[in-house]
Amino acid sequence: MSRQEFLQRLRDTLTGEVPGSVVEENIRYYEEYIRGEVLKGSSEEAVTEAIGDPRLIAKTIIEASENAKESSSTGGFYSSFTGQEQNVYEEPGQERRGMHYYDLSKWYWKLLGVVAIIFFFLLVGTIVTGIFSLLAPVMGPLLLIGLIYWFVRGLKR
């Protein structure tokens, strides 16, 4: 059976039995799986034969969807297997691309910010004080020489 025949039989069997999003999710999964196996060197017929009868797969999906509706009150079967980190149909090592968000409104981030600012000002204060302590022994004689020069220059006028 070709890939298109397999997918059409699966779609026909699932349509009307489960929500459209579940149908499309499973069609997309099996289509990607078959294409991946064909890229590895298998024929479409061999892959679809190895997967099995699409009606049996559809029956399993329908039963799983019905059981999930009965047992789950928070979103259903498919949402319970779909996490923020990885979808059930993604490869285990495959990373999702996206932006990571850090919530800086927590109290410990604010405390860390205050501590960092205090540390910065202490560091700057230490450096400035160190510079003045190095210049203090030199500043006394320089001020004395400047005062003498000013006094001598004032007498000559």
C-alpha cells in the first residue's frame, strides 16, 4: 500500500470519530514517519506494511481518545501527553527553538538586584578610597609647594 493510500484510509476511519485536531495530528505524525523511513532507504510499501493496517491503528486511536475523555477532566488524552518541553511526536533529542523568558518579578530576583547594586557601590567606594590613600602622602607636599609658590608670587606684586 502506498503512503497516500495508507494516510487516506487512516483519515477516513478517524473522521467523525475523534476531533479534527486529533485526526490531523496523527496524519501528520504518520506522514512524517513514513517520509523519514523512506529517506533512510525503505520503500513506502515496506514501511506501511511494517506499520500495519490503518483501520486497526485508527481503532486504537479512537479507543484511546474515548478512554481519555472518560478518565480525564483536564484537557484530554492528547494534552496530557503534550508538555511545554516536548510534544509526544517529537524525537527525544530534538530541541525546540524559541525564546526563554525569565520572570524577574520574584522576590529573590529583586533581592539579588539590590545586593548586586550594593556590591557595585562598595567596590567603587573601595577603589576611590584606595586611590586617595595612595595620593595622600604625595598631596601634602604638593599643597605645601603650591602654597609657597602662591605666597611668593603674591609678595612680588
